[in-house]
Amino acid sequence: MTLNRVLLCGIDGYLGWPLALRLESQGFEVYGIDNFSRRKIVREVGSWSATPITGMQTRLSAARRILGAEITFLEGDLREYNDVARIVRESKPDAIVHLGEQPSAPYSMIDQEHAVFTQENNVTGTLNILFAMKEWAPNAHLLKLGTMGEYGTPDIDIPEGFFDIEFRGRKARLPFPRQAGSFYHLSKVHDSANIALACKIWGLRSTDVMQGVVYGSRTNETEDNQLLTRFDFDESFGTVINRFCAQAVIGYPLSPYGLGGQRRGFIALVDSIKCLSIAIENPPDTGEYRVFNQLDEVYSVRELAEIVSRTSEGLGLQVKIGTVENPRIEQENHHYNVDHDNLRKLGFQPTRSLEGELEIMLRDLVRFKDRIAAKRNVIAPKVRWRAGVASPEAVYAQTERVVEPEATVSVVP
Amino acid sequence: MTLNRVLLCGIDGYLGWPLALRLESQGFEVYGIDNFSRRKIVREVGSWSATPITGMQTRLSAARRILGAEITFLEGDLREYNDVARIVRESKPDAIVHLGEQPSAPYSMIDQEHAVFTQENNVTGTLNILFAMKEWAPNAHLLKLGTMGEYGTPDIDIPEGFFDIEFRGRKARLPFPRQAGSFYHLSKVHDSANIALACKIWGLRSTDVMQGVVYGSRTNETEDNQLLTRFDFDESFGTVINRFCAQAVIGYPLSPYGLGGQRRGFIALVDSIKCLSIAIENPPDTGEYRVFNQLDEVYSVRELAEIVSRTSEGLGLQVKIGTVENPRIEQENHHYNVDHDNLRKLGFQPTRSLEGELEIMLRDLVRFKDRIAAKRNVIAPKVRWRAGVASPEAVYAQTERVVEPEATVSVVP
């Protein structure tokens, strides 16, 4: 099976953009769709990317000029079936990488409107992709970005999607139960169930990636200033290591939530891109729904704060570790043992160490220190799982709105 | 805890209307909301209720006149948060019974539009109810209608929602994995996960009812012609026993799909209403999410065809059993052993035998034979799981559209 054409849903995002550049450099023909939702909702919560990312038109021109990458882009909304149908028909993909979702747990917990938006956006987008595949790309491989958060933190080991159990003397292989802890994480659980059904009844093939928390500020292909990928550090869209690094460079105390004993799997951006690329090159069989747990190492949030603090001090940054009441409802001390063999069996070897990557990140972020400092108000958590927030305004009315350059757009001919 | 006020979401439906009348007769103050979606979508597929149900205004007046029942009704859409907020604030419910969903698997499998409608309608409606409860009725008991179809047909026994297992030497109590077989059934799985989270993080209380397939044409309170509940017999909205009875009275061959070895749990309408009423009278604790499997007996579809055929012949009806290619993708011969102890522990005893209820149903339906015969084209399955349908028109353009009297409406003062 020769793989030539890849469609990236959510090509404008943190993972989508570097993945597009990587796949182009590997010789794939890359198509992308995005509705710039991420830029809009980060603006809504009063934040921006620490890296000053360029608009889509500039990105695309720079990719062409600097890397010789010809990416075909459509501005479109995955909730609109016409948009999805159009890009699937026109790109005739061998693989579809679906990164095009609202990706923040706190954002989904702001209030009713944000919870409904998150689930409707994510579930409808994925359903639309499945139906478009059935019609126009039934042999394509759907590589869907899920999250390790789909599993929650059960008191037993977490296998890759399925487990064999015995119950009352009978044996069965069952989907591992999902116990996600936010309406966002649940939207991914809903997606997983919908995708598994589509594989079963329509013979589609899919890899559902339960991804650990990603950290990192660059890949080989994003070094040029016009090709930077976004880097969020606010409470909603910043992942924990990224947030800690951004806090370190502006002298803001690192903020593990609660006891900080929450353990999670982590993976460097470069290695995440590598995993996705390995999954694309090794598609599942027709009708197969498989699950990859995509992570490198497990740390507790407190350990991370300590490692970031140590590494920062090595670079001459003064860093304290603060305490923050946990806004989420989650176990702060728990069993966490996660299988992650499937990608290794396909050849994945992590290339980054946490400390090494932290040095790169901290050096990168020092350049954008002023942009982080300008938005320091978005760092402290304001969305509370138990109560929501008093009013959504409390979340995003705290910083002056600074308008980022609007994304501009080229359209599939 | 004195229970006085019950809000029924989906009060206009097959279960909602008789439940409203029953609860009124038990002394509850009953509030209802409905957007008449069921009437509209049954019309969309070219069918109607075998029983000539009256419009809402007529129903409400008749209930007042005949039963002395004062039901407060709001025409509203559960997808509109304002509607949900309004009825929850105004009814101040002790219990909310949520029956207000798109309830058909085949309807959800027609095409992209119907799948997305089903999941968005059901998931958003339930999320809106949860958020409104959090704000205005945090102590109310949410009694949510799920379906036994959420579990699918795993090769092990099906417990009530949760099971205790051992995995790699550690023990855990986990949600029983859901493997639903249609986008409709999955919408209920999504709901279940959302409700469990709301109970956990907000301390709401809920009973999630995994209901078996309901059959029956009347309850004590619906005997008057103006108080009839609906009775669907088309491929999408008719449940299997109800469909078989409708087929029997017009001499249309009974149509088990495929081998007919599919085993399911069944419960009579009267007993379903009784179970719901018992659940309302026995609310769970604050923060508790509990699951009831609500069924009486398990039959295979072929057994049912044979029992309906025998009972019909006893009433002088000539009935054949036909063969129909299975339009669904499902096991036609499988293990099916389902726990259903929770309701019995609260005192539920089934009051109906299948054969006895069938006689009542067949006698009822003979009165409405012409209405069934007029729509005989909606009986044969046209929606196919594997391929969808060639065009949605194929599903619902086969019969002349006959306009039912529109529901008329009284509004909460």
C-alpha cells in the first residue's frame, strides 16, 4: 500500500502545523482544513500564543519558500458536512489525521454554553469525517487524536484500549472502561465509541491515539520565525509542562494543583509527531479499530515542577514552586501504570529527554518573555469543576484584549 | 423526603404521556415539556401512530375533565437552554424524568444528517438538563431513560452498570463497558457518561434506566379515546412486539430480522411505568449515579414471532412468519444473561404476562386496523446499517403524507 495523500483536520493547531511540515518533508502530499477555532477561543479566554505565530497565508508561503512544501488548504468547519465532504472528495486521502477539536478541559467546564459547544463541536466533527470517509474514502486510515484522559485514573493498570477479563466464569475481550473527568475528555470518549462503531459496520480503519500530555516549543521544521507553531500557557490551553516553562521565564511561581501527586504520561512534541507519522506509515487492517497509548514517561505534577525548577535554575532563572487549590475534581495520589507498547512495536523510540527538551523550551521562551508577561493574568486557574465560574466573564475579562493578526486564507482551487 | 413535583421531559411520547397520568393519579404535581419532535419525525418517515392520538391541548383538557389531572405544560426544546432553564426554575422539581430524546436506531442510521441530529439532540438535551439542575434543582433526582442497547451483546453476563473485576492482580469496580450498535444507542451511552460525571463533580443524583424493549397499547389511565398514548409500528419507531402485533392485525407476515436469534429483554408498558414510578419514590443518595436494568423477561425475536403468531391465531387472525434480510449489523445468536435485581429489591413485581398483554394489544389494534393498513409500506426495513440507504427519500417517500392534527399547546403561566 503506497501512502501518498494525507488530510490534516486542524492543520492550524499546535500539533497540526508541525505535523503538516514533517509529512511534507517525508514526501506526502498534504491537505489541510481548519476554521481557526483555536485562535479564536484562545483569544476569547484573553490569551495568545507565546510564540508570535503568523497567519495561515504567511505560513503557507513561508513553508513553500523555505521548505519547498506545497500544502493545499481549505478554510472550513468540520461541523459543516459540506466542508468536510468537499475536502475529503478533493484530497482523496490515504490517511486522515483528525486533530480538529476543542482541546481544553477547563474551557469545557466554564459553563453550559462551553460544555455544549465542546461536545457538539467535537462529536459532530468526528461524525462528519466518518460519514465523508464512508462515502468518498472508505479505504483511508483515520488517525484520530484522543487523550489518555479518556481512561481517567482507575485503580488498575491501563491497557491499550481493550482488555481480556474473566467475569462469572466467562471470558471476554472488552473495551477498557472510560472514566473521563471533564466534558472535554468525555467528548473524546464519545468520539472513540462512534469511531469503533463506524469501523465495525462500515469496515473503516482507524487508529485512536490516547495521547499523553505534549510539551515542547519546536520541531526541526518550525525553526524559522514564520514557521513557528503555537505555544499556549494560559490555564485552559496550555499543557502543564509548557505552562510551567512559561511561568519560569517570567518568574511566576510554578503552580501544581493541590497535592501535585496527579500522575500522567508525557511526550515531547517532536516525539508525538514522530509517533503520528509512524502510525500513518503502518495503517490498521480494513475494519480494524485499534488504540495506541502515545506517551513516553510518567511523572507526577509535583515532580515536574521540581524538574522544571531545577532546569530553570541551571539557566540562571529564579523559580519558586507555589501552591494552588485544585480547581479540578481528580485524585491527587493514585495508581497509574499505563501500557504503551503498540507504537514501540512499530519502531518508535523516544528521541528526547525531559531535561534536554526543557532547556530548549526555556531558551525559546526567554525570547518571548514579554508576550508571556503581558498575559500573566491568564495563568492562575479560574474555572472550577465543582461550581463552574461565577460568570464566564471572570475567566476572560481579566486581561486587555490584544488582537493577533487574523489568519488569512487560501482555498482549494 | 417528600416528593411532590415531577418534571417530565418528553411528556408527549409513548411513555411520557401515560407516566404523566399515572403520576398525577398518585398525587404528584406534574410538569411537562415537549417540542413534539416525535410527532414530526414519525411523520417524516411517512408513518403515524396506530392509535389516533389527540393534540396536546385536547389531551390536557381530557385529562382534567376525565381524571381530574392538572398537568402544567410548556412547549419547548431541550436543545434550547432557555427553555430547559425556564421549566426547571418554574417547576422546582423533586424529580426530573428525562424521556425527551430521539428514540430510534434505524432513524439515526438513515444518513449523516440523521446521525448528527440524533446525537446532537440527545446529548445536548441531557447536558442542558444537567446544567439546569446544577443551577436550580441540585437536590432533584434525575431519572434518565437509557436503553439495554447501550451494553450491546458482550459474551459475558451483563450487570447493572458496574462490575467488580480483577486485572493483573488488582481489583476494581468499573463501569461495565458499553458496545452499542447504532448512533442512536451510542447517544445514550454518551448521555450515561455525561450524567455520571455530573453526579461525581456536582453531587447530583441520578438513576440511569437501561430499559428493555417496551410493548403494550394502554395503561389504566389511557383508556379513553382522548387519552390514548401513541403506538408506532413503522420500521424506525415501532418496537418489535408492537410491530408484530400491528402486522398480525393486517395480515402482514411477521418479520424477524435474519435468523431471529437476537435475544433482548422486554417489559410491558404498564410495568415500565410502574418501574419508573418506583424509582421516583426511591431516589438515590446525593452524588449517587446508579443504574437499573429495567426488564421483565428475555426472548429471542423468533420466539416472539411464534408467540405473537399463536396468540393471534387464538383470536382468529391468520398470521404467517416471513423472513427478512437483517438490515442491522448484530449477532443473531449470542449469550444474553442480564442482571435485573435492583428494581425488584425496591419492590417491583411484574404484573403482566406476555400472552395476556398480547391479547389486549391485538384487540386494541383491531380497532385501528385501517390506520395500520393505510401505512403498510412503512413496515419493511429500508435503512441498512452497512450502507445507509441509497437516499433518505427511499425511507419516507413511499407513503402518501397524511397530516395528523397538529399538537396545540398550553404554556406555563
